[in-house]
Amino acid sequence: MIPAAFDYSTPSTLNEALALLKQYGDEAKILAGGHSLIPMMKLRFASPQHLIDINNIPGLSYIKEDGGFLKIGALTREVMLEDSDLIHKKYPIFIDATKLIADPQVRNMGTIGGNIAHGDAANDHPAVMLALRAEVVITGESGARTVPIDEFFFGFYSTAVQPGEILTEIKIPIPGKGSGGAYHKLERKVGDYATAGVAVQVTMDKGSCTYIGIGLTNVNATPLRAARSEGVLKGNKITDALIEQAAQFAAEDCNPSADLRGDEEYKRAMVKVLVKRIIHKAIDRAK
Amino acid sequence: MEKEITVTLNGEEKTLTVEPRLLLVHLIRENLNQTGTHIGCDTSNCGACTVLLDGKSVKSCTILAVQANGKKITTVEGLATAEGLHPLQEGFKENHALHCGFCTPGMMMRAVELLEKNPNPTEEEIRWGISGNLCRCTGYNNIVLAVQYAGAKMRGEKLPSTEPIFV
């Protein structure tokens, strides 16, 4: 399979890339890791006339704590998260997620920015970002703006990134003492999209939950916050009955569609099981 | 719209003019005539097209040739040296780790990076490490033995007396 013909640019600065985006408008796509875009181009689901390859722009690839945030550059490869000491030590939720994204070769190319900017509810990082209440930095000609993750996903392949803009950074408020997070997706085999995926981030104080974020993968048209489930737990002493209730709400509030991975009823059941397990795992890690 | 690119394939510098839509695997096989790199699924699932790009294992069916501009490409043809086979090639040979051989170049190129990052992997780490490469003949057991054999040889240890499974 060969993509339709296109022209190709390799800007060496962000400003150059933004100027090219302005010049080519709707006809251009940004090429980062390319492991969602190139398959779509080979299948002719996408036929951009111009590719703007941002891989040669320095300074878009980093993982650092700065000013109360964990900051991750948009061009950071999945493998860099997997290999990062900081991520291993303080943010194991990302290790859970990255090791389930595709396979090692794809993780050598795929970027966290692309995973989010693609706007696919089947991708894994969006649910993690919902759980962590991340902020997305989007840069355009007039400068950078920050969008809360809850206002980022508009619909199927549609996000807050507007024509002429590039997603440049993900900012995560550094969780306080007593915090823990975990992610798991049920997949049929390595490289598959989630049958269902669940990300949970908690902060515990003497058995009470002072922060909770729950994000769901691939059980809605967009990545979904399990808001009613969070409401059950936040501010309360955590009991098995409350966790059961939260899991039940998540199963009721998601909107999975039947496909080769299972029917709706099965997927709701799996959401319930995963929400319970991942809440327990996140609380264990908060200790 | 054609672009001039320069790549170093297995140590040899090549300059070519290519269409931006040319895939890296086609550059390697058709423009540079190195057919050891295979095209399997053509959808970045099977790993048969795995090569090293600046030392990192990647699926060359999902990368554009123009993205390799200025980079080093290593394919299976670049593994053996004048002194003989690469330890992985020897490991695959000694452990009966291939039947039809279609997945073998991709498996070995993936295992090169795996052993470089983790010179003494456990069986589980090897299985995770090659999880992006499909083999439809061997059932993987002998491939795991081959990678363990190569790891031992590269660490300069006594070679494991393995018992490959023959079917």
C-alpha cells in the first residue's frame, strides 16, 4: 500500500513549521511519530497534500518537573517515557500505559503528543491525562495557549487544536503526598486497541480520598471522564461498597459500541471489573 | 516534488532522489536492492520489515524514506562481518529458530536492539521484547532460545546447552 502523492517539508524551528501550516492550511498535516498518520495515508483514509515533518525541530522532546508541573514535550517518544527514571519512580501510571501501547518498534517512533492530538478515543494516553487532569499546551502564530484536558477532545478525531496550531507540551500538576495512579487496558493481543481501558489517579489522606481522577479508553466516542464515579469517592472514606458503586456508575455512563472485541454488555462488564481493580491498584500505590 | 536524500545503509553512504511517499522498506528493497528486509503485513503489525534506524528498531513499512535522510540504516545484510556470523544469526542457526524464515530478519534486527538495551534478558523480557514480531511457524520457543544464546555469546559466557524443539 502506497500513500497518495504529497509534498514534504522539514522545518528546523517551530516558527518555520507554523508558517508552513499557515501557508498550506487544511491541505497540510503534521508528521510526528507517523504511526497513526502513515497507516491512514497508506489506506487512503487520509490524503494530505503536504506533510510537515516536525522531527527535526529541537526542544520538543523532554520529560521534566518544573514549576509544580510534570512537563512532557509533545515529540517525546513512548520509549523515552518507558526508559525514564523520573517516570519509573514517580509516575508509574505512564509505565502501565506505555508498555501496552502497540509494540517496541512502534514505541521507538510514536510520540505522546501524537497519541493525544490524533483525537482517537482508542488511544491510551487520553484516559491517563483525564485521570491526571493534564493541561495541553497548543502553540500558534500568536503564541501558546493552555487547554484543560476536559476541553480538549471534541469528537471523533477532533480536538481543540485549531488550523495553524501545533500541540507542543503536556503539563500535569505534580500530585501531592499520598498519591498513586494506575492504568490497564484489556486487549486481545499485543498491538490491539483496548476492549476497554481504565486510568485512575488518587490522593489519599488517612483513608479518605481527597483527589480522584478516572479516565476511560475506547468505550465512548471521545475519551471519557467517569465523573459520577469520581463523585462517589471524592471526599469520602474509601470502602469496598463505594468502589463497587463507582465501578457500577462507570459501566452505566460509558457508551461502548459492539465490534470484534465484544458486544456492549460485555464491554460495560469489563469497565466495571477494570474500574474496581485499578482503583485498588492506585490506592495501593498511594501508600 | 522529488527529494534528494542521503542514507548510510550498512556502512555505505548512498544518495538518491525519491518521491516523498516512498516507504523506507521500498527504498531498501527496490532502490537499494537489499531484499533481506521483508514485507509481511504492510500495516506495522508483523515486524517482518524491522530494521535499525540510527540503532533503533523500527518498522520500515510505516516510515517514509525521506524520514531516513541523514540517518544510518542497518538491515540483516549488515549483521555478519568478515569474521563470521553475528551471534544472533549463529543463535538462530544453532537453535533451529526458523522454519520458513520469513520473520527471521525482522526478529534478528529487533533482537539486536533488545540485547543492546538489556544484555541479559529474562525469558519474559525476551517475549515482551519481540512482541511486535510475528512468527507463524516456530511457536517462538526456539527464537527465545536463540536470543538467549546470542546474549550469552555477546556477554562472553559459556554458551547454554539448549535443546531446541524440533517439530
